[in-house]
Amino acid sequence: MTVVLIVDDSSIDRRLAAGLLGHAGDWTIQVAQDGGEALAIVAEQPPDIIVTDLQMPEVNGLELMTAVRNKFPQIPVILMTAQGSEEIAMEALRLGAASYVPKRILARELLPTVRRVLSQASEDRSQSALMHRLQHRRESYRVETDLSLMMALSKHLQQQLGEAWQLEKSARLRIGTALEEALLNAYYHGNLEVSSRLKEDDFALFYTTAEQRLQQSPYKERTVEVELILSSVTAAIIVRDEGPGFDPGTLPDPRDIENLDRPCGRGVMLMRSFMDDVQYNAAGNEVTLTKRRFAEIATTPAS
């Protein structure tokens, strides 16, 4: 049975919300008079959804929503807002609230809003359960040396992995950053053969050289191959360019304090920081980025 927790410091508004949602028939309605009491209820027996007033003493609705998102990200939170609190409600939506309903239209909008959010939450849980059963997904791309296409591919792969694993925004951004660095390395250093050391010596010349080589053979004919191999627990992204490669052993250690501000090796540092494993082939023209799903979930704070 669906459990709805209503949180409001006003006894009148609590009864009103409980009465409106009680018409659903098969829902169990719980109430709390403030955010602190609500957190205690959630810790003991998590509800399916929380409907909370925004402005309350002690722990307000925004603080309650943030605490629930940190510890119970699967529980959606809907805010009830009084006139004048719209700006705070917008901030709450940005931070992860599922929806909000102004109190002046509570009688008309609360029940359909809760139903919509519960339906979406159920779909999300089903999607997550389905992804636990994913055996294998494989996608392969061959992309011209075109920066806009590569960034579009990076965004696509980030979205595919994030949606399959139901990752938080911060986790998706970290994976996206690692992917972009791998693709940029393949673009500039692999196919166009522009050394990162040139960026240290002459920043403008680095990009001028890249632009020139986009019009020259053999650079302009080269492509980048990208492959995603995804299961319910691991993801491998392989990026292969058509350049001559390099000796991965010659990469400077970006963790060395002397190298922290150097462009050379920065991308590798970001890839190694945000992925669980980064391996180059012997030729140095292929890199495999590996991510383990539950390692990411264990270290990801709610956004």
C-alpha cells in the first residue's frame, strides 16, 4: 500500500492535505508537525512520497527535502508553498524536489500532482530494476575529426550511462568530464598530432596548428572509433584514434605537485580521478575507460 507522509506545522493545513489525499482510497496517510518529526518517521519506516510545507520552524521544507535526498534519494518530495515563497520553491526544484503546489490551489492540484509524481517514481524504480537485469549493451561509432560531433557523442554516452544506472547529476558530470578528455585527446593529440607541450609554450599556436591540420592530409581524413560496452554493473568506453600513437609510459605524473598546473597530462589525471580504471594499448592510440556502477553509487553524494 502506498504511504504518503504529510508535513506541516499548521494543524489546519495538515488536516486539509490529509483529507484531499485520503480520497485516493488505497493510500495510507501519515502526518508530522515539523521537519524533525518527519525525518524520524522516514528513518524508522520510509514512506513512498513526502508532501511538505515549505516554511516551518526548526527544519523547514527545503532542509527536509535536502536531508531526504541525501539519505533516501528514491523518495520524491513535493512542496506546498504559501504566497511569496515561489523563489525558494524554484531553488528547491533545482536541488531535487519532485514538484510543488501553491496552497491557494491545493484543493484542485494536490491529488493529481501526487498521482503524477508517484507514477513517475514507479516508472523510475521499474527502470532501475530492469537495468539490474541488463546483460549486455554495445554501441559502436566512427566519427570524423569534428569537434562538435565528438562533444555530441560525449553527451550521448554520458546520458546513456546515467539513465541506465539512474546516476545522480554529479556522477553524470564526472563521467562526462572523463569522456570529453578522452575524446579531446584523440582529436588534438591523436588524429591532429598537436603536442600538448605546444599548449604550454604557445597557447594560441596550439589551436592555430589544429585548425590548419583540419584542412591537411592525412589529418583531415582520420576518424575516431568509440565503443560503449555496458552491463548492469560495469561500463567500458573505448576511444581509438588513427594517429601514430605514443608511449603511455612517457606521460608526466599529473599528481606530482610540479605538474599540477601543466596542461600536459591534465586530461589523464581527470580520467583517472573520475573513472575506476584507465588503460592504454601498447601503441598509445587507444584508451579504455572503465566504470563500476556500485563504486560510483557508494561515493556519490546526492545533488
